[in-house]
Amino acid sequence: MGKNVSQKLIGSHLVEGCMEAGQEIGLKIDQTLTQDATGTMVMLELEAMNLCRVKTELSAQYVDHNLLQTDFKNPDDHLFLRSACKKFGIWYSRPGNGVSHPVHMERFGVPGKTLLGSDSHTWSASSRSSPIRAARATSCLCVTRRAGKSIKP
């Protein structure tokens, strides 16, 4: 029996395990998406791991959630995110550029690529890219797997 689109995409990105129902697998993630409410913690974790650059083909940080500037906290977070993106090689989308998932789909959506995000609506950007839903993006940003072996940054 032939494979559906999801099975083909997962099969082409499989780096660990075998595609059997109920089995854990490892996938190569091509793109990641974070937003300002979750991205700050991701960037802090990347710094704690002493990562030099992300290992994905493309990673994007969107500022589209905490836009109200009622005190110093949100602007400080946004400045931190911008500097962390520069340090780690992550594309930074400034406040006002739009909502992460549709913007990401329009600018970076590529058929056959996997997308992992920290926003609960990341799956809506996958209409062009991937059936993979939101998960822990930090792991994918800092570890590349080849033949079942982790390559640390």
C-alpha cells in the first residue's frame, strides 16, 4: 500500500527509530518558530548550553504576543530576544510585522520541510510545510542527530 503525504515527509526526515505505530522516532527538523512569550526562555536555555549558532536550516523568532508596553519588562524582553537572535543566527521579526504562524507560512513555508514551534498555533503554518505540531523547540535548535548519534554544539 502507498504512503500518504505525512508518512512520506516523516520517512524522509527520519534519523532514529522506525516508523511503526506507537514507536518513538527521531526526526530532522528543518525550521523552528518561537514567539516572544515562549522565546525568551528558549534563548536563555540556548545561552545556558553555550550554543554558538542554531543547527536548523532556518529558525525564526516573532514578537507578536506581548506588545503592550505598560512597563519596562516587555521592551527589555524584546531587546534581549533581538540580541539573542543575532548571536544564534535566528531570524528576528520585530513587533508589528504580523502574527507568527501566517507570516512564517507566507515567507518561509516550503513543501517537504519540517517545522517545529513553541506557539500553540504553529500547526497552522504547516499547511505548506509540515504536519508536525508544537513541541520543545530548544532541543531541535541545539542538537543535530546523524545515524542515531547526537552531535553536541
